[in-house]
Amino acid sequence: MSAPRYQASGRAFAQIVRFHPEISALRRDLHAHPELGFEEVYTSARVHESLKACGVDEIHTGIGKTGVVAVIRGRSTASGRMIGLRADMDALPMHEDNDFAWRSAKSGLMHGCGHDGHTAMLVGAARYLAETRNFDGTAVLIFQPGEEGFAGARVMIEDGLFERFPVDSVYAFHNWPAMAPGTVGLNPGPMMAAADRITIEVAGKGGHGAHAYLTVDPVVVSAHLITAIQTIVSRNVRPIDAAVISVCAMQAGDLNAMAVVPGRATLVGTVRTFSAKVQAEVERRLVELCSAVASGFGATATVRFERIYPATINTPAEALFAGDVAQALVGARNIERNMEPSMGAEDFSFMLQKKPGAYLRLGQGGKDGAFLHNSRYDFNDDILPLGAALHAGLIEQGMPLADRASERPMENAKAQAPRLHASSAAH
């Protein structure tokens, strides 16, 4: 395998590059055997097998159904510190259009988001950390199931993750095709939005399409609702705040019954916000507006607002620290410390509600312009050593040995970290 086509430095990176081929082989094997959330039986077994070969101190399975947690103790544990690193393991229910040797062997399933790469990078970090143990404390490596819509992070937490492994902080990152390989992005606040599901049930009065005056047409009501809903962000949310409301599906009537006005219609969509205050305001206005508009037509509208994933919000000190670790690895010009947040969602948010930490983006470039969740997407194996070294750096610099303790990187970060605006910091 050729050397990575980007610049990186440091002892960890140099050592991990030596077993780059093994990490890549694991990644490709996982890609060929994708599994959905809470079905990661093969994936968990391969992770367990790999961690055992790495020589970690403890391996715990079955946490959050198919989750795996590895424990690695440093050369010293006198600091009493414990840092968590998380990688997601699940694939997507989508067809793969690639033709390389490691393409999905399962019809309708694909690693279209790079979780195979995330898992392999954390295994690579496990091997390096177990071999060197150049830190004072305990590293907890969390291999999480069910990120893609199953809230696997929440399930692991409910299964006692942080009671059994009381980490002081927790970190994760996601590959990002829109960024070049060898670059890292983050910010000291919101990284990903909250993802909520809205379901609007419109009840009218059905009848014959030729005698529409005898009906209360839920299709017409729905059309007005779709238009009215778009005023919530423009007229109820401050311009300096961010929110998106998208009605993405509508079901009413029968396509084979051209002259039948249905009695009911259902609208389904999503709401994306960064602050709890805006989230609550959007929900309130949705309920009020839908009820009022439907009532004006003689119909009723019921709104169900389901909070799926909370916003992913970095804590300032940990974001500053993680940025410093990344900067030492790839250089200041390859770090974006004030990255624009994404309106996508991520269930690492549940972990950040419980523990301080940071979520980063790791540049990987894109094959043929294929972004995440694209049928032509593939993880870039070139960045595997970089991601593993970034994980390792968070452990070594977050829990330095006594002869390096004068650096105090985490303490320095806490002293320098900016304060978040209250509305941005709310979960």
C-alpha cells in the first residue's frame, strides 16, 4: 500500500503507518459485510477478534445489544483519569453501485457513510495504545451500534455505559468527503442539528370529486398547511438562529380513484434546530398554525412532534483541546476551528449530553464527487492512519505521563476555552 498522500507528523502516526495494510484489510472486510443497527453480529465479532489480537486489557460485549467496549490502561493510572473514544459500526439499507473487490456482499445493504472506516481507525488506535501505553490513565474505546436512526448511543447509555466506564470526557469524529484528506474541522459549539420528526394528521370529510362542495377536502387543507408551515422559520425564528422545517411526504387518497375526495391526509417531515429554545418555539407554532389553518376550512389537524436526536454540541474546552491535538498532527493550516455546523444529525449527541467532549470532521475527499449516503461512496483508506493517530493523540495528550505533565494540555484548553452563548449551549 502506498504512503498516505497528505502531511502528518508525530510518533503515533509514524508507528501506525507501519500497520496501515492490516487496518485497511479490516476496513474492507467490514465494508463487504455491512449490517444494520443492532444486527452488527459479524462486525462485533471482528472487532472483538481484532481487539484481542491488539492486546487490550478488557473487552466487554453486548453493551447496547451489539456494542463493544475495550479498556486499555496506561503505563500509569495514578491520574485517575479516563477518556472515551467512540466509533459507530452500522451500515445503511441501500444498494451499492461500486464494482471493487470489497463491495457489499449483501443485497440492499451498504456502508454508505464510512462507519466501516470509523471502526477500523479505532481498532488501529487500540493496537497502538496497547503496544505503547504512553499515557497516565485509562482509555475506553466504544464501538457503538445503531447510529443510523436507531439511537444506539442512547441505548448504550441506558445499558449502563457511563456507570461502568465513568469517562471524564468523550470524543468522536466523522469522515467528511467535502474536505481534503489530511484536514480536520470542528468548532466550540454546535456541530450537528437536532433531528425531529413531525407527523400531521388532517381529518376532513370525504366525498365525490364532482361534488366537492359537499366535502371538507383534506388535500386542499394540506396544501395550505405546507405553504403556511414555511412561514414559521421566516416569521417566528430570529434570523441569527437556525432552523429548517421540511415537509417531505404526503399520503392521501388512492391514485386509482380519480374522483374520490379522501377523508384524511397525512404529512410527514423533519425539523432541524440547534437550540432547545428554538426547537420548542417551532413545535409550539406548528401546533397552533396547523390547528388554526385546518379549522378555517372546517377540518382538524393533529401534530405529533417526536424528538429523535438532540443537537450535537461540543463543549468549548474539549473542542479547543481536540483542535490542538489535531493541529499537532497535521499543522495549523489544515485545521478549521470554526467550522460551519451541519443541519444533519448525529446520535453522538446523546453522549455529549452526559459527558464533556467534542465531535470532529476528518477530511477524506470524495470518489467521483460521491458524498455520504451515496451509492458510489467508499471510505478513503489513505486516512486510516491519520484517524487512528488522532484518536491516540487525544489519549496521550489528554492523560500525559508524569514526565510530560508540565504541558497540561487539557488544563490549558479549559483555561482558554470561550464561553458559549446560552441559547447555543442548550441541549
